[in-house]
Amino acid sequence: MDILLQQIINGLVQGSIYAMVALGYTMVYGIMGLINFAHGEVVMIGTLVAISIVTLLVQSGMPPALAGAFGVAGAALVCMALGWSLERVAYRPLRQAQRLAPLITAIGCSIVLQNLAMMIWGRNYMTFPPLIEKTQFEFAGASFTSVQVMIVTVAALSMSGLLFLVYRTKLGMAMRATAQNPAVAGLMGVNANRVISSAFVVGSALGAVAGVMVGTYYEIAHYQMGFMLGLKAFTAAVLGGIGNLAGAMAGGVLLGLIEALGAGYIGDLTGGFLGSHYQDIFAFAVLIIVLMFRPSGLFGEKTGDRA
Amino acid sequence: MNKWLTPRSSLGLVLVAAALIALPFIAGMGGQAWVRILNFAILYAFLALGLNIVVGFAGLLDLGYIAFYAVGAYTWALLASPHFGLHLPFWAILPIGAVLACAAGALLGAPTLKLRGDYLAIVTLGFGEIVRIFMNNLNAPVNITNGAQGITLIDPVIIGQFKFSATSTIFGITVSGPQKYYYLLVLLALGVILVNYRLQHSRIGRAWQAIREDEIAAKAIGINTRNVKLLAFAMGASFGGIAGGIFAAMQGFVSPESFSLIESIMILAMVVLGGMGHIPGVILGAVLLTILPEALRYAVVPVQKALFGEVLADPESLRMLVFGLALVLVMRFRPAGLWPSPERRRELAEKVR
Amino acid sequence: MSDLPVLLEARAVAKHFGGVKALRDVSLTIRQGEVYGLIGPNGAGKTTFFNCMTGLYVPDGGGFVFAGAPLVADAPHRAAERGIARTFQNIRLFGNMTALENVMVGRHVRTRAGVFGAILRNGATRDEEAAIRRRAEELLHYVGIDDRADDLAKNLSYGDQRRLEIARALATEPKLLCLDEPAAGMNGTETEELRVLIEGIRADGTTILLIEHDVKLVMGLCDRVAVLDYGALVIEDVPAVVQHDPRVIEAYIGVAA
């Protein structure tokens, strides 16, 4: 029982990180139908920028929590600028091109960002300085830390902020309209370029926050960390039904839970044949199975063929 | 038929053939490393043409293509190495590898090919990762793949007494192992080019193009879209399996590291960068993307020294950086690829107008 | 006419999308060799009926019997195999293929060559390929656009695209040819040419189901006409009767003021 609860807690924490990153994928996809493969790298850059800022400020005597706040802000600014430039420089010129061209561009951007990061921060693992004091809590036989509480709280707050933005502001309305029908939205006076740019900027900001979360949770960072994280987050977005905000959130949390529970129980399930290093298989196996039965993801709209 | 064999085109053919025959010796002058690079260029061209059937002809976005290559490579590694003490001959292993890869393709494709484009992409990607993870971990409790260490001492291609890995003298000419593999690879590549070409201009090829253009209309005229797509998928997979087998024999060593997602992406990039669906374009893409990173490897350090007098940036990352930039720039300025088919070029020209 | 054998029978076909009932138990009978018109105001369910019959939609109730055997739902390629071909209201050609290639694809369902045939290019495959090409050329000539054979389908004029779509449908050797608003967007001359073409096809022995807005065309061409309104069958009879039925007039003009 305590293992179950423990894995649920771990899964929730990991899942909220996935959800934050998944939102970046889903917003861009929902509005312009593009898989922004470079989003994982944006998150990675966010983490590394935050490390640099926090380390510098803490060394100069600032309390870690405050330095952390600056770190998040700095990372968010850098990532927003990065997301904006990616769209402006790499994707916008390709909007009319064949479907696969932007995908290859995204992959190219991803390679560029990864190697740029390696040149700036080196190829070694970096330690993420602790932002808050890590206290341990006990609950019904399972334990969790203050860091985990912080991650889930910040994720919940950021996602509520996003929902407010999308459903309660003018920009959000423009975003939803463009996602529904770009041509009609354009006729109604919505500036599609501005909407697409904002989707990239907002998604990147969420990614930066997620990057700091990953850093504080695992306490290390590396220029290659963005790839797998991005892949998992994208999987989460598809699992929930890509293009759908609530779907990305639910997909992220669900994926975190599945992975944690899978890793905890796979040995028992297979009679010891498969060990916990098969954890990464769960994400993809569940994805394939879900899509076999629900081709548009768990919460995706059914896209019927129109004749 | 005869309209192809005008004096001019026959001369061209002879020149191309002569160039293909001489190439490994020219490359060999710069060291056997260059012959190996050349071999990889051809191997990747083979793979890219296999993927071209899936992506270029049938329009299915496959991001897990490397998994089939892996199946072929591991089939060869397990059936012709001391790992299990099996040493089957090449004419037995290569077909087994192709059939297993084909089966893997059908297994993945049957339930998932109804998914629309991007969903199919992520599912195939996930499948590729699953295959890699299994290869990495199937060393316990029963050691099948030898895990991350991979399998070593794999048999080379041997036909009769003719060993492709060793240097030998034929008619007074010294031919190295890589040079022998070169000729084998060229033969295989010509085979896959022929298959691509003939498929494209056939009943099945037309059905693929129809599905790519308008799937609903294709269904309405009686094309069993699921089967026809599955056919493309399985065919592409079989070619991946054959390429994998040759790769294992040529290297003498396989490990899961060679089958990561980035490899799938590279092969897709070759297809798209070259000119999707256009056979010469795909070959160009494969050759460029194999040679370019290698050439950069040699160029990056001297160029930096000449410009700044010292090595400022880590050559490996700079090399990849340039490579990534090249992908972005080609797509920016030639979105249909470097050498698109004439029809595609026409389409694009119209769009601009 | 009523002594002709039945080709297609719709039995209480029902289809709804969410709460909207697009088809309410529609039953009708199409006989061999006739031109059968299906008319009704916009949104009456005509195209939905088409889509159910050709397997694009799965009906929620009822079904079809075609040439003596039930049609399997949800398998459009089966319907074509059985001998039902269709055109689309908003023209769906393979735009980047030539006109000739479009018709050649239409032969798919009546030809055999597989992957191995294509790769080996043996005698049988080459013969079949030549036959496909010949038949496609004949069909282009039949609909009168043989001079556009090598043009990309998307570059054809609107009227020629309609003809090409019909040629492609004919390439599948249908027993029943379903035309979804073929005259939409055509001018008077083009419509007249279309009428001649349809009569020719019928004279060659193909049964035709025609969805059309152009009431004049329908009444002049069809042997029998069915009227749909709000997804329900209003009447099924010869044009002369349908034309004067008060329910039909009401459906088209709205409740008589």
C-alpha cells in the first residue's frame, strides 16, 4: 500500500512537469498544426540559464529562494525570446511549405540549440543549487519533500494562469479562434502572426518554469536533458489529444503516474523478467495502445472524415 | 525500350558505370576511412530509398524506421556470431532479417496505420524507442542481446571462400575489405533503385499517390487504403532489415547505441532534404548528409585555426551545429528539397504565383 | 419501368450526428437501368445518404441491399468493388496527378498486379498495365477530355474536372454510378453537355443515382425521383407526379404563406 501511495506521489510530481512541457507542444500544435520538436531544447536552455543565474546570485550572497525567483524570471525571459525567434526565423517562412519541411527545420533547430548549449555550458552534468530547504514529510507510510510540494503547487498555479489567459482574455479568445479556423479568425480582424507568436512565447515561458522544476527536482542538468523530456511531454500531449489544453495537462499527469506505477510494479507483473529499467517503455506502450482505441487521444475531438 | 539507348545515353551510362567502379580506389587514396565513409553513404542511400517508399510514395510519416534496421542488424548478429555460436550463411540470414523486419512492420502498422499523420509519427517514434530499450535490456534474466555492450565478432559477408572483410588480390589488383563491401553495396543500392522506380510507375505506386493526394477519394474508387499502406510500410521495413544485416556484417559489431531516435530522424532528413518521392533527390540527400558531417569533422579544426589562430569551439559540437543550421537553411530556401521531382517543382512554382 | 429488377434497396436507413437526425428511416428502391434522382433542400440529408451507401458513414439503423446481397458498412473500398462508384459534391480529384493517371487509378479495383508484379514487370503485368492505359484513354475520350490527358487534374477547368471525376468513377466499371450535384456551378451550355453525357452513360447500361439541385435537369433526365426533407423521405415517384405534389412544393418553398 505504501509503495502504491509513494509511486502515486512521485508520479504526480513528474506528471506535473510533463504537463507543463506538454502545454508548449499542444498550444503550438493546436494553433498551427506544427510539432515544435525544438521545444524540449527550449526547456533545457531554461534549466541551464536558471542554473547560471542562481549560482551567480547565491555566490554573491543572495538568499537561495530569492535567487531562485530571479532564476525563474531570467530563464522565462530567455526562453520567451528564444521561442519567439524560433517561430519568427525558422517556422514562419515555411508556413506554406509542404508538411514535412517545418518538421525537419524543427529537428535542425533542436540540433543547433543542443550544440549551442554544449558550447556555452560544457558537456558535463551541472548541479542545480537547492532553492528551498528540503524537508521530508511523512504521510500514511509514504514520504514526500517540500521540493515536490513546491513543484506541484507552482505547476498548478501556472496552469491556472494559462487557463485564465486562454479563456478570460482577449488574446486567449484570439488564440482559440485561430485554432478553430485561421481564415475566419483573420477575417474577424485577428492577427494570426501575433497569435502564433504569443503561443510560442507563452509555451516557452511555461517550458522555462518546467525547466527550473526539473532542475530542482533532480538537482542536476545537462545539455542533452531536453530531448527525452520533450519526447515524453509530446507523448503526453498526444495521449491527452493534441491541441487540447486540458488534454495536455491530464495527459502529462497520467503519463507521470503510469511511469511511476509501471516502474514500481513491472517486476511483479512480469515475474521478475522485466526490471525497472523498462520504465521508458510504458510511456510509449500506453500511447500506442490508447491511440489504437482512441485515434485522437483520450480527450481529443473526434475528427470525422468529411466527404 | 530502345529510345533509352541512344549513343549519347549509352555513353553517359558507361561513364557513370566507370565512375562507380573507380570510386573506391579514388577514395582509397585518401585512406580506407574514406572508403568506409563512402560505404556508409551508399548504405544510407539504401535505407533512405527504403524509407522513401513509406514517406515519399505512400505519404506515411515514419519516425521509427531505424527499428527495422535494428531488427535486421540484430538478426544477423545473433545468427552469425559466437554469441549463440551460430554461423549461418549470408543467403540464409539476409532473407530472415528482411522477413523479421517485414513482420515487425506489419505488426506495428496493422493497428496504427489508420491514425492520421502526426499521430502515426509519434507512434512509430515510440515503437523505435521500445525496440531500442529492449535491445538495451534483454541481457537479463536470459542474455539475448548482450545489453548495452552489444554483440562483437560478428561474421562478415562470406560467399563461398570469398571473405568480404579481408584484403585480397584479384587479377593483380589489391582490393581491401571496405572496397569489396562497396561493390556489394552498390549492387544492393541499384536493386533498391530499380524497385523504387518500378513501384512508382505501377498500379500500386499510383494507388499510393492517390492516397497521398486524397484518401477519401482513393477509398471511394475502391482502393483498400489500409492494405495498400500496410504494403508500403512492410516493404520499407524489409529494406531496413536488409540494410541492417549488411551493417552488422560490415561493422562486425552492433550495440543499441547505433539505433537511437536521432538515426531515424537523420534518415528522414535525407529523404526530405533531398526531395521526397524523387529517387535521385533522395540519393543526393543521403550522400550529402553522410559526407557533410564527416567532411566537417576534417574541416572544423583547420578552419578555426586559420580564422582565429586557435581552436575556440569544441569541434564535435561545432560540426553538429553547422549540420543543424544546414538543415534549417535548406528547408528555408528549398522547402521541397534540394532536388525535387519536376512535378513538385511545378507545384511550388504555382504556389508562389 | 416497374418490371425492371431491383439494383439497390435502402431499408430504413437512419443516421444521426449527435442530436441531429440527418436521416430518418429512409427506404427507397433503385431499379436497374434507370436514372434515379434524389432531391431536396440544402441539409435535407442527400449527401449523408450517399455517404452511408458508399461506406463512408456507418448508418445507425437499417442498411442497403445491392445486387441481391447486403452492403457492408464502413468499407468504402468494398462498395466500389461491388460496383458502386461516386463523384463528390466538391470534386475530389488527385490534383497532382495527370488526368490520365486519375482514370488509371480508377482501374485499381478491377486489376490485379501486386508488388512482385510491379518489381519483376513480367509479361502479365505489362499487358495489364497497357490495358489500364488503353481503357483510361478510352474513358477520357468518352467524356470528351482526351486532349487534356497529360494535364494535372488541378489545372483543368471546372467543367473538365467534373467530367474527369465521372471518367474516373466509370473506370471502376460500376453497376451504379452516383453523381453528387454534378451540375453545381455549371452554366447552361455545360449543364446541357452534362445531360447528354449522363444519357449516354445510361444508354450504355449503367444505372445512375443523381443528387441535384437543378430541378429542371432532374425532371428532364430522371425516370423516377425521390424527395428528402429534414432527413425523411417525402415522396418517391415519376417526375410528373413529384413535381405537383404539394408536400414537395412546401419543402422547397417553406410553409405556404
